[in-house]
Amino acid sequence: MTMLFHLIDRIDSWEAGRTISARKLTSWLEDFWRDEGSGPQMPAPLVLEALCQAGTWLIIATTDVRRRAALLSVDGVRFHGPVRPGDVLVLEGAVESLSAETAVLSGTASVNGRTVMTAETVMCALLPAEELEDPGETRRTLDRLLTRVPVGGGRR
């Protein structure tokens, strides 16, 4: 089973077991835009999903593709503004706690320095990656996301 719905285009930086900064460049060509009277917007649950995917990539990178995060619960999420076509969605995640079985993360999503979403106490189960995805394909995707990391950014 592979992750078919990618909401991360690039990992800008990461620190094993601690933080990640990633991004998604939105495009008019995507199918998810909704307009409820104030222009097209990315649905709020997809903004949260993008942050969760960033957290998953942090776990995958931290565990050298051995573990993957599966969302269990989110205690607090607040949406502060829209994400529009053409926006660069910047996702910043931080690990609050990490064990062999679970991770708790928090983070923000922003556009042009404006916070559009905050999430607290995002609890995830850590599962063996090979049970969910082909490890070779996951590693290739991770390498592709990391090849765009600027010199001096990230840590492997």
C-alpha cells in the first residue's frame, strides 16, 4: 500500500526525532479546491493532512525507513485562514514525545509567514513501514524529497 495522495513537495530541513520543515506548492490543477463563496480554498482537513504527512516523513527519516506514523488522534487544531491556489504551504512540525510505539507531535501551517493552522497533541502509532508500503519505494520518495534540501539544511 503506497501513499497515493502526496501533500509534501519538499523537505526543507529536519532534525532526527525533533523537527521538520516541509512545503507544498499548491496548484490550480489540483482537484481539492472548494469555493463556498469567498474564492477557492484548500479544505481545512487537507491542511491538517499535509502537516500530518510532514510528521510521517520525519518519523520515516528518523527511523531510516523502518517505522511509519499512523494518525490516532488530534487534541487541538485551529484554522486561522485560507490556503489559495498558488500558495506555498509551509509546514513546521515538532516532536513532543517519541517512543518505540507512539509519537506525539505539534505544528503549524503557514502561507507567506501568516499562520493558517495550528495543531497540538497529534498522536500517532508507529508501525513497521514494510507492513504499509514498499520500503524501497518509500526510500526513493524520501530521497527525492530530501534532494531539494539546501546545502547545510537537514541531517541524515
